[in-house]
Amino acid sequence: MRIGNDTDTVAAIAGGLLGARWGASAIPAKWKTIRTPTVAAAYLARRLEISGAEALARVRAVLPQAHPNPGFVTALNRLWPEEGA
């Protein structure tokens, strides 16, 4: 859900409620993956002390279909910038 403002947060809450009430199969597949690559990259960046771009490249090496929300990618790169940037 990329419409602006807090729509990703609202979608995350809606997905949590749907999953809690009707199980994971009630959550649309797209909702399950939008944040996953970025969260995995953030974990790698912090754990391995690498840039957000390098971490996301490592995630995409394993999950080539990963296309995280551009806003999350921007935040990832702001939190873990490339050296010298």
C-alpha cells in the first residue's frame, strides 16, 4: 500500500488484525512482503556494520524478486549510509 502518509502503518495494522482473526491466509501476499526485504536489510546493516545499500544487495542476492517500498529504502540508506557519503 503506497498511497502516502501513514498508509503502510495502517496496512501493517490491518494485516495484523486480519492475521489474528482469520489466519495468515487472509493477508494478501503483497502485504506480507512489502517490508520484509527492508527489515532484513536493516538487520544485516546493523549486525554486520555495512551500508544499507550493501545490505539490500545481499538480501536481493537471495530474494531477487524483492522490491521494497522506496520510502523504506530511503530510510535504510539514511540510517546506514555508504562510507564517505
